Amino acid sequence: MENELQTTIAAFSELRDSLVKAFNNLFLPSRYSQVLILVLCLACAWAINRWIGPRIYNWLREREGWPKWRLRTALILHKRLRLIAFVLLAWGAAAVLAYLFQFPSRRYLVTLGATIATAWLLVSIAVRLISNPLLRRTVTWGLWIYVTLYYLNLADDAAGFLDRVAIELGGFHLSALAILKALVVTGVLFTLARLVTRTSSNRIRGNPDISPSMQELAVKGLQIGLYGAAFFIGLKAVGFDLTGLAVLSGAIGVGLGFGLQKVVSNLVSGVIILLDKSVKPGDVISLGDTFGWIESLGARYVSVVTREGKEYLIPNEDLITGQVVNWSHSNEYVRIDIHFGTSYDDDPHLVRKVAVETALTVKRVLKSRPAVCHITGFGDSSVDYILRFWITDPSEGLTNVRGNVFLALWDAFKENGISIPFPQREVRVLAGSEVTVATAQPPRRARSSSGTASSKSPG
């Protein structure tokens, strides 16, 4: 341990000496004027961003008709307006110095600053392909530091220092340089995997010959395969021993298995759902009090959107272990029942005929599957009926089509003289019964202020 510490201190001292030497060579007294030019370029770039930046942003907000990719590109460039302005000003200053002075040393520092700034700009734009914010930020700073050290001719010294800052575990050598390389290489490979996955997913989902469940399964399998391959290729590219990593990952997997049982259960349940095709995107399901259509199938949950616009994220395990009503599993036909009653004075044959004909006039009710109406019982105040009809679009809602059928029945019953009764109670007085009728006494008038009751004069 002491030897490793001494090695690290010695490597740091060498790197420090190299940095001091490089900066002394750069900032010679004869180059102070170039430093001043770079400072002026930086100040002008800051002023340009402060003055023009808000105006460009407001102008972009008004470009609602632009394609999404063009607007996104414009916003990315707008966020880097200060750096873009500095790059243009620095290269312009370098061109002016090249025109005025023949010797390259007169513009060396300005050209170096412009070159490094250009590399920073390209890196900051390229890393936008990385979706993970933490990984994107890490790769950005890593590439910025590497580019700066490379153009200062300090990359080899820095690499030697990072390689000597290492941990030795038996035959396993883990250095800071290997970790940085792994982050950069893995970030690049993950970005490529994401681009390939996105392109392939769009093609798979756009293929009408593949069922929705198989589309989701193929997309998930492709994602796992590509990201897994990118991870292991990145480790192998920087010199990691995958054999030792397999043993380590196995031990970690056993430990995490006990703490992540629910996560693993949901993941396996998601694969089972995709394989047995019990539910698929677009199906209309009921789970407890939740009714809606499946928007997407994820690795951990199913997204169900209700008619109210709410999106429920239901764990995959609940769909496997619980009772799920799939309104469109084998076909899209859904039968809806509504109950109503009519007066005993109405002809039940006419009521059934009118109810069936009326249901078929509603827009979403199927004509190919005729509606039926049956008597279900004789109630206290009405003859009870059930009306059954079919629809094929449950995702458009059930309550609204029920309401439309009820309204149509109301209008049809009014036109045909069919009445909808309500509970009534009759009081009958049998012959020979004594009935006593009591009337309520009128309220007594208030006494006047003199203490006598007020009364009307006769006549």
C-alpha cells in the first residue's frame, strides 16, 4: 500500500512539472498580446450572447410550424451561442494576425485557443446523442479534458499518471485510465445501441405482419441484446477480464436477487405477458376499478389510459396474478346490457320491438349483430326489461354509448305513448271503516304592543 502511494505521488509530481512547463512555454511575455486578444474575444462572445441570445430565443418560440428536428437543432445551437461566437471571433482574429504577420508564432496562442474551442463545440454537440444526463455530462467533461491535454501535448503525461493511479487485486489491475476509457467507450457504444434500437424499433412497429405482442417482445429483446453487448464490448475494449467480472457479477446478482424480487418478478411477468399474448397494446381492459386501453407494455409495468385522460402504471405482476377483464382479447365485439322498465298498461310486444329498433339507430351500435330485448321480471311498479346490443370500439367508452341509447329510448317511448313508471302508493278506505280527519289549526296571531289580541272588525 505504501509503495502504491509513493508511486501515485511521484506520478503526480511528474504531471505537475509537465503542466508547469507547458504553461510557461505558452504564456511567454511575447504572447501577452495574444492572451489579451483571446480575453477580448471571450468578452465579446459574452456580450453577444447577452444581447442577441434572448432575441433569438423569442424568435424561435414563434417558429411553431418548423419540423421538430429543425427546431431541436436550432435550440441546441442557441444554448451554445457564447461558445459559437467565441470560436468565430477567435478564428477571425487568427486570420487577421496571419494577414498582418508572417511568423506563425505571432498567432500561435490565438490559433490554439480557437482550435480547442472548436473541439469543445463539436464535442458538446455530438454528446447530445447520449440520452442519459449523467453519462452525457461525464463523457463531455472527459472529452473536453482530453482534447485540451491533447492540443497542449500533455495527453501522454496525463495518461501515464492515470495509469499509475491503480488498484491491484491479485492479478486484477484497475487504473483510473481504464475507468475513464470504459466510461467513454461505453457511452459511445450505448449511443450507437440506442440509435440502432430506435431505428429497428420503428421498422418493427411499422410492420403490419407482426402482431403487437411480438413487436414489443422483439423490441425488448433487441434492446437487452444491444445494450448488453455494448456494455461487455466496452469493458473488453479497455482491458477488463470478463472471466473475473462474471464471477463478481454472479456474487452481486445473488445479493441483489433478494432485494429486487419484485423488480425481477415484474420483468419476468412482462416477458410472459408478451409471450402468451394475454394483453397487447390497444386492448381495452378492466382491472379492479381501472378501465381503459393499454397504451404501452414496459419491462416493469403496463401503461393503461382511461377515458378521463389518467394514465395508470400497473405492475406486470398484477396482470399475471390478478383477474383481468380483457374486452378485446380474442375479438373486438363487446356486448352491453341496459335495464329499464315500462308501465303495466303498455304492450310488452310493442315495447320490445321499439327498444330493438331504437338501439340500432344509435351510431356506434352494430347492425350486423342485432340487438335483443327480453322481459326480466314483473316489478312492483313496472315491467322490467333488459336490452342487449353490440359495439366494436370499447376504447371510445361505454358510458357514453349507454347514455345515447337511453336518450334514444326516451324519445322513442314518448313518440309511441309508452310510459316509464315511478313508484306510487295508494291509500284505500274500506267500507265500514271510521275515518277521522283532523285539520291543522291556523297559527294564532301575535298580540299587539298594548297587550290585546288584534282582530278584524266585522262587516
